[in-house]
Amino acid sequence: MNLIWRCWSWLRRDALARDLREEMQLHFDLKVQEYVARGDSADEARRRARLDFGNPSLSSEQSREQWGFAPLEDLRRDLAYGVRQCVRNPAMTAIVVVTLALGIGANSAVFSTVDAFLLRSLPVRHPEELVRIGIRPSGAFEQDAYEYLRDHQKTLAGLIAWDDGNIAVVADGVPDIITVDYLSGNFYSLLGVALLQGRAFTPADDVPGAPAVAVISYEYWRERFGLDPAVLGKKVQLKDVACTIIGIARPGFRGLRTGGAAARISVPAQWHAHLTLKDNTTFSLFGRLAPNVPQKQAEADLDLAYGRWLVQEAEKVIDPLERAALLRQHIIVAPARQGSLEFDRRFVIQLRLVEVVVGLVLLIACLNLANLLQARSAARGREIAVRLALGASRARIVRQLLTENLLLALCGGALGVAICEPLMRLFALILRGNADAAALGIQLDGTVLAFTALLTVACGILFGLVPALRATGDRLSANVQGHSIASLKRLRARRLMIVPQVALTLSVLILTGLLLRSVQRLQQVDLGFDRQHLLCFWLYPTLSGYEDQRELALYDRVLQSVRRIPGVRAASLTRLTLRHHGRRLGLALDGSIHADAPFVFNTAAPTLFETLRLPLLTGRDFAAQDGAGAPPVAIVSESLARKYFADRNPLGHRILMINEEPGVARTIVGVVGDMKFSSRDEAPAAAVYMPYAQAPATLRGQAEIKVNTVTDPDVMIPAIRNQVEAVAPDLPPVKIVPDQELQDFESREERSLAGLLAGFGALAFGLAVLGLYGTVAYSVSVRLRELAIRFALGASRSGVLWMVMGETLRYALIGIVLGWALAGAASLTVESFLFEVRGFDLVTCAWAIGLMASTALLAAYLPARHARRVDPMTVLRTD
Amino acid sequence: MESKPLLPGTLDLLLLKSLSLEPMHGYRIAQRLRQISGDVFQVEEGTLYPALQKLLAKGWVAGEWKQTENNRRARYYKLTAAGRKHLQTQRVEFEKVLVAIMRVMEA
């Protein structure tokens, strides 16, 4: 009934309005006649009729509410009015929309990252039941430990083994290195994950002797096979294993990873030992708790089973230290709703910090916009006062102003969504070194859109409601007369808002400065070797099927051909990258055991030290004769030699790595200069090197080639790549980088965080400057008359200038002090990123404060200059 | 005598009651209201029209354009069946409330 009336009246609303007008006109005319008949004059009759009748426009306005869809109709008109207002003032609209778009877009992009990394659960059935099984104090699960636990545990619905590794895949004759997941056969069924096409592994696929099968990721299907529907049944060649593709995973499925890119291919875990690098033999274990089993109970049960297994294993171990270490191990079970987190605590700190800063920047932006809009609605004060006088209700006008501001907010939000995607990619690149945000799970999904919508409306209300209420709340008379008591109140509110703006800007500036100084310090660290002329690249012969003697022969061929290139001074290889953080423990020297002696254990080809320009202090370098069958030899670093031999000559003494090579005593044939293995090392590390050809199998399979060039290393890269490809055409393309890049990689996190903070800092800085400028300008315009009187009474020009600036600058000063304190507190959270720099680093703080203060002074001075030029006579006469 | 503002919600009732006697146009309704209430209620006459539009929307009254005695076009409002029913129930309600109020005041 009502709806029918509304539709009908909406269609006929013009006719209805005409009828109403005619009706009211008749009423009024009859009223006038009545008074005339009583003896009033025509004018008097009209006046009294008008008084009796009341406000006709209000009456017809209220009548109209019964027709059509009045609230919608109002909204439409408010919007149309709002659009006109926006178009009439394009500069202001642009400022508001762009500021909001940046703020909202950045917040949404950061939120999408937070959502992907910290909030979202794995897309599996009942992720809250998932647990991760680990070992304390340290340790990892070998295949047989997994199998024992799987067969003896009683508290889990199932136990999953998972590991990933790189492998060279030859497709269409082009070798490429991709990531492979090794999954136990129950992986898909236990997680309750459906495939896009084909079938998943079953435990039957994961027993020795079963045919080789593979599940490929949707992304791999798209990139490599062009979404070819006939891909099921095709084969992919992994080393010497031809795996039949039996299934395709759903788009975006990343296995158990949160915050990491998906593996291209998954194969059953039984292929792990055959396909991965020799030193990679362990699995991560995940389980699903059986119904009604608490986590603690599962932990106790698994620990019991694991303890029995350890006792069995310990009997096989001869070394007493190693046996004791084994028996110290215990199982820990932790919730794993998010699966495996492919990022560390430092990243979480980074993300949280960015989240807080970006949120605060948006808040500041909203406060600034509120100021801006308040200035505008103040300018419209007269219009609003007239409308109030004509009978518009306050709620109606607040709704009108709010609609306008929400319209602005919506435009900003829409533009924010548009720039969210590129920003997400930018943040992913800065924070994770990977611009492919979608591959990391960062996406513009419903959750992010809902967040953005909420944020937009919140912003619209935040910066729209206060000015709207203020604009309509003032006394009518004050607005019509242009009085300024309300303006002075507003001035104080604006000045107060300077404080948080300056404080936030300064603290972000200081944090950025600290990080940049830290990066600078890191880059200046002397590692002890020549890295100006050094190029590096990795070879993974094992992944392409080169084993044993063929692997060694390949290295020799590559090194020889590279050394022949004109411009190459020397070339060699090591097993561990020079920035390897791993430390080994346990040395025996001439039979005396130093069980907890730390050292770095590495392998080297001949001429490594020449390549690194590390001085050989005494003895000889490794040479071709130090082959697999030759007597075992070693070269030690200067600091190791000094520590254990003091003034004695270490040459000819015997060194034994207890845990790495039990039973192999090496003769020391040389002592080499010290180097640092990481920029963050306080002192050079003790190191033991052995010839590559004599390395145990766990150190085989891959190597880092080092090339020292005569001139600029960058120009040599193509020539070296050509040589390597000519010698080993079946290897995947090598990635040759200057050593400086590896060094820079160490400060990547500091740099990315500094970069992001600098970006937001610049935004906050711009806003703060605008805010300062606007406030001083506003205070000058409000106090024009007062200033004129002061001048008329003989105040000096510069005195007034300082007075105008000083009041605002006082607040800026409070902001600076607060900002400094805030930065001191915030620097505690980034302390783990700082290298040789403390939170209250005076140089950084001085720079930041100087910059902030001088900018504040300038931002205040420019508008305050106008106060000097006030001409008392002109101002006082205009009122 | 001092004029009083209407009790909220009573304007509808008064309008329906007036129209239950005979169809009328707006000016007449205003006159009638003033007469029967003995000038107690102070009603800005313009506010009748939003109220009448509401009654139209509810379907309690119907409008019909006719000539007045002075040959001008006017909309005459008349009570519909639904309006009559509504008036009846409202009236009962109103009396209940009034009785209750009186009882409280006299207690």
C-alpha cells in the first residue's frame, strides 16, 4: 500500500506540487478575505494571514516528505548540490580527494599486507586444528624420524611432512630453476584441500617403487602450459625422474606457506632424498589434532614416541657429545593456523611499525582536512544562517554538509582503491623484494575492500561531522553578523592540532634518519677482503643431475674458461657464501679437544684467497694435487692460528672437526688473513678451509663462484655468462651479481624500512607544513581588526610579526619535544634493525629537529608577513 | 485566553474527526478546528497541509477537486472507510489514555 503510494506519488510529484500550491494559495486568499471582511486594511489583512498561516515553504517541504522516496530524494538533491560545490571549488576538491586517496590507498595496501601475513588462516579445512611439531632446543626431523612418529603417535588425526627445495627443470630444451614441494601422501586429504583438476596424492603414491607423479600449481599451469586442458598425463622431467602430472592446484594455493610464493611443482615426499641437495635431508612436520585432544596432550604423546626413537638412534652414535645432544631433544607442539610463516620477527615489527605510521598519517590528514573544510563552512556561514532562518532544521543542514563531505570521502576512497593495487606491489617490493604481491597472498579481496569502505566512511565522518556541527551550532546572530568569538575558539583548536602533527612528523623523520645512518654504517664495514672487483654466481650441478666426479669436473671446466677471459684477474669457488651466518662448534687440535670452539667451516678451490685478495700469511694455497685421494689438508685463518698456537708455527699440526668430519684429521698447510663473514660480526670469525675435492658429501652439490676482475666488474658480466653457457649449456642460466649487491642485501631490511618511513615521513611533513601555514594564515585573518588596533596604538611591525608567529610556534615547540620523546620510545622497537647507532643518536636527532624547526619557522613566517602589511585605517574603516 | 500547542499526535485525530462530519477543503478544516476547540489550540494553519498529505498517503482520506461557493477550485477531503475505522480505534485509544491521565491527576 505504502510502496504503491510512494511510486504513484513519485511519478506524479509535479502535479502533486501544483495541487498543493493551488490549495495553499486558496487558503491564504480566503484568510485575507476573512480579515478584510473584519475591517482590516488590505496590507494588515495580508500580514495577519501570513502570521496565521506560518512558513509556507516549510509546509510544502514537509508535505513533500510524503511523496515518493523523500529520504532518497533528499539524498539525490544533497548529492547534486555537493557535486556543484565540489566543481565550483576544484582546487580544494583536488587537495581533499588526492590527500584522502593517498592516505586511504596506503592504509588499504598496508592492511592487505597485514591481512595476508598476520591475520589470514590457511585456506584449509578447520585451520585452527593445525599444529606445527618442532624440536627444542634445536634439531630437525629426518625422513625416518617422521616415519617413526607417524606410525607411533596416538593424538593426531594425521602427521604431514613437508619440505621444499629448488630443482632444475628442462622444458623445451631450456633449463630453469624452480621450487618444488615434497609432500607426504596424506597432505591433501588431511588438510581437506581440493584440487582444481585431476587427483591429489594418496599415501599409495608416497611409497618407494610407486610411479612418479606430480601436482602442479595453477600459476605454473598458466605460465608454462598456457592453461592447456590436456596437461594431465603429461610428464615433467626433474633431474632423471619423469613425473606424470596428475593434478592442478587451485589458483593462489601456496601449500602451508603464509607470506611466501607457492612451489611450482609438488611431488610425494619419497623423492626428497633423491632430488634435493645433499645437505638438505630434513622435513617440517605439521599435524591436525584429533577431536577433543588438547595441544599439551599431543605434545606429551609425541615427545614420548620421539624419546623412544632417540634412544634407538643414540646407540648408533659414537661421539659422546653428539649422543648427549641428541638425548637432550624434546618435542614442542605449537598452533599453526597460518601454517609456515615465511618471514621473521623483524618483518612483523617492520609491518606493525609501518601500519601504525600509515594510520597516524591518515589521522593527521583527516584532521587537516577537517580544518580546511571548517574554513570553507565558515565562509559559508551566512548561507547556512539564512537557511536556518528560513526554517531548515539543524539536522537537515548537518545531513547536507555531511553528504557533501562523504561525497568527497567516497571520491578519495574510490581513487584510493584504484591506487591500492600498485601500492601493494610497491610495498611487496620494498618489504619482501618481490613485486608480485599476489604470489605472496597480498590481494585486493573482499576483506580489504570492506576495510577500505569502513575507513572511507570513518574518514568522511571524522573530517566532515565536526565542521558540519560547528557550522550549524554557532549562534544565528553571530553568523549573520560575522562575529569572531567562535572563530577564536576555532583558532585554539587548530593550534592544538599542530602538536600531534609536528610530533608525528619529527618522530618519523628521526626513525628514518636512524635507519639511514645504520645502513651507512653497515656499508662502511670492512669485511677484510676486496669486494670492489668481485663478481659472484651460484652453480647447482646436483639439481641438473651432475654427481660426484662429474660435478668436480664441471667446476674445473667453468673456472678454467672464466680465468681465460681477458680482464679476469682470478676466479675460484667456495661452498658457503662468504656471508654465511652458520657457525660450527667443536675442534680437536693435535688430539686435544675444544668442544665449544666456534668456527666457520668452508670449502675452497685453489686461488680462492688470491681471488678475494686475502693475504696468505704462511704456508701454501690448495693446489690440484689436493684431490680426493690425497692426504687431507686444511688452511686456517689468522685468528684461529693465534688463538690456539700463539707464537708457534701451526703448519704441519693436525686439526679435526669433531662434528663435521668425525675421524678425519687434516694437516694444516697454510694460514690466511682474517675476514668477517657478516657485516654485523663484531670480530673476524675463526675459519677452517678445506679443498673442495676433499669435502664430505653434505657439502657437495652447489658452489658459489667468485671472480676478481681487473676493471669495473659490471662490464664483465655478459662475457662471463657467455663462457659459462658455452661450457655448461644444460645448466640453468646463472645470475651474476657484483659482491657489493650481496653486501647491500644485508642491509635490505633497514633500507626498505627507511624507504617506506621516508615516504610516509614526507607525506606527514607536507601535511604538517600545510597545517602550520594554514593556522597562522587563519589567525592573521581572524585577528585582523585586533592587529589593526595594535598598530594604531603604536605597536611595532616586527613585534606584531613575532607575536603572530610565536603563538603558533609555541605549539610547534611542544610538538618537537613530544616528537623527540616519541622517537626515543619508537626507536626501541626498531633497535634490532640498528647497527652501531643508538636510539638517541644526537647527530640524527639534531638534523631532524633542525629541519623540522626551520621548516616550521618558514611555514609560519610566510603567512605572518601579511600581518606586517596590515593598514590600520583600511581595516578599521571596513567595519 | 492563552493558546496552547497541540498535544503531539492529536492533529491527525482532530482532522479525521472534523472530516467525519462532512467533506471539507483545507481552509474550512482550519476554521472548524478553531471553532470547536474554542481557539485553545494554536495551529499554524500551513501545518495542516503536511498532515493532510500524510492522511492521503495512509489512505485514510481521499481528495476531490470541486468548485467552492465562490467559484474557485478547491480540494475537498473526505473520510474513507479505512479512515473511519482508524478514527474509531484511535478514539478508543485516546479515551483510554485520557482516562488514565485524569485518574493519575486526581489521585
